[in-house]
Amino acid sequence: MSQQVSINKDNIVDFIQGLFERRGDDWYMGEPVTMAQHMLQSAYFAEKAGADDELVVSALLHDIGHYTSEFPEDCLQNGVDNDHENAGADFLAPYFSARVIDPIRMHVATKRYLCATNPSYYKVLSDASKQSLEVQGGPMDEAEVAEFEQEPNYKDAVRVRHWDEAGKDPELNVPSLDHYVPKIRQLVEQHSRESS
């Protein structure tokens, strides 16, 4: 019988690395890339855009909820919302600032927001992303848009969402997770100091 690992601020980075090692080659919801390729490419585009470390790490970890939820990997294709954005944000919240966590929690809502406020955005979505959009509630209505824009970090969430959409190229070579580990460690340590 395997023993449940207790996650804390001292081992969260090692645990994240372990998730990438164990689950990084998982299929990414109908896209032509693996989960690890997608998340690493999202972080790469964030870094290329000159984003600060909080947003780079947010882009890197935005889909970690696919690893931490109990839903099968093809649930979205079968019409079941796996709520991975909340699963990931809840899992990471004890270790990172709101600026890292909010875009993770909001990245599905941000797709719905952008489809409602920018008609051309829908055209850049992959077929798999369009399919999951329907399961996730479709474009926001006016009231939802107004509520979304009250979120303090919604503009950061929009930036992360664009990098998320860009990270789906099976031919793109990007830095490995090791490149980002120092940033992750620094942000965990910073959050721990500020929370104590």
C-alpha cells in the first residue's frame, strides 16, 4: 500500500517536479502536445513576453489541476467539466501569492470572458478548446463579464490565457522544467515569509 505524502512548503517544489515526471507525458485533452509540453510552452511564451516571475510560474502551473483531480483525462470530450482550474488553484494556494493563483483559478473563466468580449478570440481557439468551452458554460453573458472585470487580477489572467492558447505546438522546443525550478522555489519562499 502506498503512503500518502504530506505536502508542505518544504517539499511542494519537489512534488511539482514529481508530477511533471510522472504525468507530463499524459495526453492533453485532444491537443497535439502532452501536458508537460503545453505547460512548458505556456511558460516560455510568458517569459518571451517579458512577464515577471509570478506570471511565468502561473502560466507554467495553470493546468496542474489536471494532475490533481480525480476525473478521467477524456472527461471534457465526454461532456463532463473536470473543474481543473479550481483543483489546481486550491492545491497551490498555500504556497503562492494571489497573483500566481488567480490566473490559474480564472483561466477557464478567462476563455469564456474573451469569447464574449473579443469575437476574433474564438477563431484562435483549437477545436478541442472550442469543444471544452461548451462544456465550461460558453461565452459569458453581460453580467458575468461585469463581475469578471471586478477581479483584481483579471488583466493578468487574460495575459496567462493568451500564453495558454499559444502553448500547443508539437514542434516547438522550449526550456525544461529545471529552467523554472529556481523561480518556483523563490516564489514559495517569498510567500512563506510574507504569510508568516
